Amino acid sequence: MGFKEKEFKEKLMVALDDPEVKNKIRQILSLNQENSNNFINHYQYESPKNSNLISEYKEIKQNYDTLKSKYDALLSKCQKLKNQNDSLDNKIQTLNNNINAITEEKNSYEASCKKLRQNNQSLQDSVNEKENIISEISEKAEKTAQTLKGFIAVFGEPAEYFKRYLNIRPDIRRILSTFISDENAVLFISSCSRFDNLERLWDYIKTILYDESCLDDAKILSDIFYYFFGIFNQSMKNAYYVLDETRIGDRFDDEKHSKGPNSKASGTISRVLLKGFISVNTGDYIRPTIVVV
């Protein structure tokens, strides 16, 4: 290769690196094959001295075409990989979003579980407390039931007299309320168990024996007096008083008896309206028996 050709080649290589030359070459390469062949033939026959340059140009063009094909293939592959990478990025983002959502849901679930455990413990404590209270109440109820059974056994009968007492006319009960309570059975029994109250009760019964409208009430009060008189005696180690045992047909005795309504001047006893009571120690009549002669 001569000096001029070498110098030309070097200049050509430099020229090929020039952007304008590159653009020109691209324009030339973009021509169809027929125009390209005409271009080559034109310069081939126009100047035989340029045959080496044309051959080199063809080789360069072939290499360029090969490289371009590889470049286009790589570019297509890169684009495909980029698309895959973008798709993977989208999937990863979606997965991250799902993971975040699952994490938030997990945290919320754990918080709810913690709160539920706390509520469950609180409820369990409350249940235990209530069970203890119920157990205590049950024990107390059982004791109360036993006490009530004992109370009924002891006070069942006097409580029945309290019920009968409530059937007495209200105006009579108001008079008796100064010493006999009708608020409840316990107070009633307590007030009727005092001897001084029994004396006052006997005195009141005597007054209403002369009122025919009060005879039913007098009968109830007499039964109450007899019952609690017996209770009073039972509460004592030794009885202080006993009821008079006057019977129908006995002779009337001024020391033992007192005439009731519709009685004759003398004779035998036809009815016992209200028994009196006697002191055991002295034998004196504390209250005489009210009778019909």
C-alpha cells in the first residue's frame, strides 16, 4: 500500500468518525439495494482507483449491517428485558403493597387479639368475682333457709295469729296500736309476749264484749290472748299466772267471776265470755272470768 493510499485511509477513518459523515452514511445505507448497487457501480466504473475503497466500503457496510442487526437484536432484547423488569417491578410493588396490607392487618389482628385477651381476662375476673358472690349468697341463702325453717317451726303458729289480727277492724287495731304492733309478724309476736301488754289486751277485750258489732273481733282477740298467755308461761321457768278454769254450769262467784251482758242477778253460768287469770303465788284473781249468768 502506497503512502497516498495509507494517508487516504487514515483520513477516511477520521472522516468516518465525524458526525456529519456518519449521518451521510446512514442516509446512504437507508437507500434501497438497487440504488446502493447503482451507487457502487457508478463509483466503481467512474474511477478504477477507488476499487479498493469500494471493497473496503462493502466490508465495512457488511460489518455495519451485522453489527446493526446484533444491535437491533440486543436493543429488542434489552427492551424485552426492560419490559419484563418493569413487569417484575410492578409485581414486586404489588407484592409489597400486599405485604404492607397484610402486615397492617396482622398488626390490627394482634392488637384486637390483645384487647380480646384483656377483655377475656377482665370478664374471667368478673365471672370469678360473681361466682364468689353467688357462692357467698348461696351459703347465706342456705343459712337463711335453715333459719327460716327454724323460724317457721317456732313462729309459724304465732304468725298465723298475726294474720288473724290483721282481719280485725282497723279502728280497733288503731286503739290497740299503743301496745300491740301490726307492722310485721315479729313485732306483733314481741309485743304480745309481754305480760303488761297481755293485761291491757284483756282489759280492752272486756270493754268490747258489750258491743254486739265487735263480737267477732272479741273472739279473735280472746284467742290471741289465750295463745300468748300460754307462750308467756312457757318462757318462764315457773309459771306466775294460770287461766281460770270456770265451766258452764258452775255457780256464779263474785270473787272469781264478773257478769257479762244479758246476765241475771244470780244463778249458774251459761256462757264463758273471757277467762280470767290467777296468781300462782297468792291464788288471787288478777282478772276475773267474764261470764253470762
